Amino acid sequence: MAIRVWLLPSLLVPLTVLALSSGVAAQCQVGIAAPPTEPERPNHHPIGRSLPLAADFRQPDGCTDAFWFFDDDRDGKPDRAETRVFGPDRQVICASCHDAMPPADSAVATQTYLRRDPATLCLTCHAL
Ligand code: HEC
Ligand code: HEC
């Protein structure tokens, strides 16, 4: 499992990992392509875009075989409340922000299915 491969050296040599922290995500191996997703919605966040390796984007620090995640609680595991990007090319899809698809458009659906509060969601990926 890719997570363990990543975790083990980080426990054994925390100083090295600290020194290489910008390279930690690069050790992840995500082999599975991003899954099919619903069509992009008008007036909604774009999907199918790759997370740029750029200063105005934060970089995910954990991964599974299928996606990358922002390991906010540092437990090495992808929690429901942690934003994700999918596939080797780190695409934003619906499941990056939603942990299930709302059955219908409704205010309740937005409360229930977002991975994070809208106030902090954007800043998991965007660094302003
Ligand atoms: C970058 C994060 C993000 C992505 C990606 C994203 N959403 Fe959302 N979505 C939100 C946020 C935040 C809200 C609540 C605020 C709002 O209504 O815009 C929301 C609300 C919704 C809602 C309920 C309100 C509405 O606008 O109808 C639906 C349904 C929904 N999203 C579906 C989708 C689908 C389908 C996709 C993929 C095609 C998607 N979302 C991709 C962040 C995202
Ligand atoms: C999962 C990571 C992620 C999250 C969470 C996220 N974004 Fe983005 N956002 C991206 C990526 C990746 C792009 C595309 C960047 C590119 O193509 O250069 C993008 C692009 C955008 C754009 C430009 C759209 C365009 O048409 O070019 C806006 C505006 C934006 N995001 C706003 C938001 C807001 C507001 C939120 C919170 C509701 C949010 N983002 C949450 C990753 C994310």
C-alpha cells in the first residue's frame, strides 16, 4: 500500500522528511486514472483540471493507489473531510469536494455532502 511506503520512512527519519517536505508528495504512486465523473456544472467549480505545481496552489501530502489527499490531520489516511485530487494527473472532480453526490439540488445537500465547510474548502487547494 502506497501510504505505508510513504509513512514508514517519515516515522524513521522525520528530519530527512522535513528537509525534503516539498518532495514528499512526489514519492506517492497514483496508478489508477481519475474515475468518470458527472459533467461540469454551470456556475460551479471547473472539473477535469489538474492541480498545478505552482505557488498559488497547495500540494497534497498523502495518496492511495487512486487519489491524492490533503492529510490535514496527519494520520496518513484519507478522511472524509480531506479534499482529494484524482489520478496520476491530480484532477479535480466532483469527489474532490463532495464525499457523495447529492441526490438532488438542495440546500440540505450542500450541507451534508461537502467534505469541508465552504469557508475553508477553497483554501485546501488554493493558496492565496
Ligand atoms: C472545488 C470544489 C467543488 C467541486 C469540484 C464540485 N463542487 Fe459541487 N459544490 C461545492 C460547494 C462549495 C457547494 C456549495 C455552495 C454552492 O452551492 O456553490 C457545492 C454544491 C453542489 C450542489 C448543491 C447546490 C447546487 O449548486 O446545486 C450540487 C448538486 C453539486 N455541488 C454537485 C457537484 C457536481 C455534480 C460536481 C462535479 C461535476 C461538483 N459539484 C463539483 C464545491 C464543489
Ligand atoms: C481540490 C482542489 C481545489 C479546491 C478544493 C478548490 N479549487 Fe478552485 N481550482 C482548482 C484547480 C486545479 C483549478 C484549475 C487551475 C488551472 O487550470 O490552472 C481551479 C480553478 C479555480 C478557478 C478558476 C476557474 C477557471 O475557469 O479557470 C476559480 C475561480 C476557483 N478555482 C475558485 C475556487 C473556489 C471559490 C473554491 C472553493 C469553493 C475552490 N476553487 C476550491 C482546485 C481546487
